[in-house]
Amino acid sequence: MATSSPQRIAWKRWFAGLAVIAVLVSAAACGDSSDDESSSGDDEQVSTSVTLYSGRSEELVGPIIDRFSEETGITVDVRYGDSAELALLIEEEGDRSPADVFYSQAPGAMGYLDANDRLSELPDSILERVPERFRADDGKWVGVTGRVRVVVYDSAVTTKADLPKSYADLAKPEFASRLGIAPENGSFIDFVSELRVVEGDEAAQKWLDALHANGVKTYANNTAIREAVARGEITFGFINHYYNARALAEDPSATTTNGFFADGDLGSLVLVTAVGIMNSAEHRDAAEKLIEFLLSDEAQEYFATETFEYPLVEGVALASDLPPLTDVGTPPADFEALGADLTSTREMIRKAGFTG
């Protein structure tokens, strides 16, 4: 895999230029404070700021949020954090929440807010940018990017034939003390929630208990899991595909490899990052502008080439070495059900002995 694609080089140059522009704009603003941003008298003007609660890290989405502000003049006040924790915070804040937009790493956290009537319906012009499979049935959230669950391994020491064929295999004796998971990570929580939907609570709890009894090693996040595989601490890691793809872009000599489960197996679940607008949003117009930008070809190309996720807007090319979703054989996901019982899914994980 090439170290830097033309698209990546273009983005890096753009961000370097943006830093210079930001300094010049800041200096100009300090020298002339006479213009009040509310003095235009234009009632049609879009709000000049929007508050975003982001379950996606600043490293991943900060650059594209900065680009949005540069292109629109809208300031984005961001609160970063864990998706599930932010969703619970918004529910606690209720109508007093300062959040206009919630951008979740995982669909379960978004589904939780939807189930608690914290989201407002999005316009068709936004929803129709994404296939029906990747948006809420009630039109209250929309997917931005897709991630496939995979098992990452070091192909220099492990053969493809040694890989688990199913998520269920991960709890078998032959994988004892060889697997790493991130039990508090939103994507793992969503996987367990989907397992509950498909197989039932009893089966989900049994699988979690078996993982724990099998000596599975726990990590804070997907990045830590992939790094543990690279240094030989564990043989396999249950993660989202793009963490290893990003690592390979930085170090093409690395031998960590994404392994996909058998076609249709729940282990290859596709999870979407999701975005929605709060019922209590004070800056609705700017909130819609932000979501429109996240679903623009420009932003989708950024996610494809910089974070190596699956763009959900049709017509945007994948990263060069990423297999199409149709080739992965991913099973359908019931996104509507993922967030309905977010708290109890977390409790099931902790009941199995994963305390975070």
C-alpha cells in the first residue's frame, strides 16, 4: 500500500495552509472589533455557531470540522467524549442540553437518544444522500460512514487458515488467552446489542461469559488492540477494520492484516457512525448545514482516504485496497434496536466480568 496517496497529500497541504490562514484571520479580527456579527440585519442568515457533541475523536474528525468552519464561517463548539457517555449526558441534560448535533461513533448511542425522543426529524434532502439501510426508519438520524468488524492478526506468524470462521469461535478453547477486545468501546457494545437482537439475551450473556472464562485480554480501544497484535502480545483482535487500514497507511511494512469472518456471519457486522439533531437545538439551520457537509462528496472522500472508512454516499470511491461491502458478505443490522436498551447491554458486559 502506498505511503501517501495523491488525495492524502492534497489534504495535508490544505491543512497546513489552513493553519496559516487561521493565524492571519485571528490577527485581523484583533485589529478590528467594530463589526458585530449580529449587525447585518439579515433575518435569513444562518447561525454563526453550532454546538456538537462528538463521540468520534478529535484526531479523526477535527480536520473535517475545521474545513466546514472555513468554508461556511460557522464556528463549531465541540465536546468530545465516549459516544455512550455523551448520549447518557444528553438524556440527563434534557431540554437544557447545549448540544445542537450529536455525532456518534456507534449507532447504538444514537438509537438510545432516538428511543428517548431526543432527536428531531431530518429533511429528505439529507436522508436521501444515504441508502435506506444506513439511516433511521423514522428519519431522525443518518449514517455518515461505515466500519466492518474484523479479526486483526499478524500474517507473518499466523495463516489465514488459522482464523476463526465465526464470532462464536472467539470463545472456543483453541483461542484461549490469544484474543483481545475493548469491552467498553462503543462498537463492541453495539456488537453485543446486535447479538442480543439476533440470538437473544441468554445466548449473548453465554458468549460474553465464555469469552471471559477463556482468558480474553481487554484493552481501552481498538488502536491498543491492533498494537498488541503487532508486538505479539495477542494473536487476534476483534476490532473495526479501519484501525488497521490507517496503521498500514502510516507503515506499509507492517504485517498486521484484517481477517473477515464467513459470509453472513454476525462477526462481520457493519456499524455506522451516525449523526442527528437534538429536539432542543437552538441553532437548527447551522446544524443542518453541518450534517449536509458531512455527507458532501468532499467530506466523504476525506473519510475514505484519510480514515479509511466506508463512505456511505453512493459514487464516492473506497480506499484502494478496501473490499466492497458486497464482497465482504456482511449481515444486515437492526440499527433501530441497538440503542433501545443501551444501559442493560453495558450491564451484561460488566456482569461477565469486564469492568473496564
